[in-house]
Amino acid sequence: MEQRIVGILLFNEVEVLDFAGPFEVFSLTTEPHSDNKPFLVKTVSQSGEMIKARNGLMVKPDYSFSDAPMFDILIVPGGYGAEEIEIHNSIVIDWIKHQAKKVEILASVCTGAFLLAKGGLLNNKKATTHWMDLDRLEKEFPFIKVQRNAKFVDEGNIITSGGISAGINMSFHIIKSLLGVEIADKTAKRMEYDITIE
């Protein structure tokens, strides 16, 4: 089984569980009856310098935009840093748009959807975000078909998910889609995460 590289975007004031949840899910995944890991998970930020996540957690990304490898899956988390800071950062928005042309799956967690929306990547697509921000997403980006009461919305190569812990549900959905329900279920049990993988 060929290993896929999962990139997780980091930035100041990123919501911790938005990136740490998917990081844990993809990192813990192993193939049946072996310890082979189908995913190599790496973090990336604009500069590669230390970032300060929500509530003061310091994280050192693996890569900057300039030296990052080709990702197969890119996770764009949310938080105050996404919806109020990076949404105005054209370098980050342009990088995400460029990645969207190359990756197998582009996925957002929580208000990370606003960064995809700002880049026009959700136009004429169904999408969701944190329940507290659904009205804003609908108002600011009228070409998006905003979905309410959804843990995640799968539009093929672009997937958006609701608030914070929904990124974990979305990660299991991606694993199930790519590798099958057995591997997804095995990973959920290992994490003691209560989820029905359909």
C-alpha cells in the first residue's frame, strides 16, 4: 500500500483540536495485521517558524510553504486565526488554492472553511462549518450551498467539517473512503472514539 502524505496547515491562533484531532487519527492508522502506516502526517505553516495556537500552545511546524513536500491530503483547520487573521492573508489563500489543484483531498475543519471559501474553492458546492459561523459563511459567500446539522460534507475532492471535534469524524470518513471500513473502525477502537462508521 502506497503511503500518502497528509499535510496539516498551522498558523497563529489555530484551534488545537482542529489540527491535533486529524493528526492523531491519521498518525495512528495502520494496515490490517501489520504495523505499516498508510499515512505520513506532517505540519506546515507559511514561514515554518514556531506558531502559537489557541490558548497558548506552542507548535513547531515541520515545513514552510517554500520547502514543503507534495501533499496527497491537505487539512485546513480553523479557529480565530483562520476566520479573523489568515482570511486576510493573500499568501495563505493563494497557497491553499495552489494546493487544491494538486492534492487528492482538500479538507477543512471548523472555520477553516472560510479560507477555502475566500479562495473561491467552495463556490457552487455544499459546505459546512462550525454551527456558530454558518450564518456568516452564508452571508459572506452566497455562492456556497451551506449545510446545517452536518458533521461533514463530502464534495469529492473537497470535504468540509463542522466545529472542532467534527474534524475527527471527517478524518475517519476519509480513511474509510480511501482504505475501507475495517481500517477506519480499527483506528477508532484504538482511539476509544465512539463513532459509527457507515
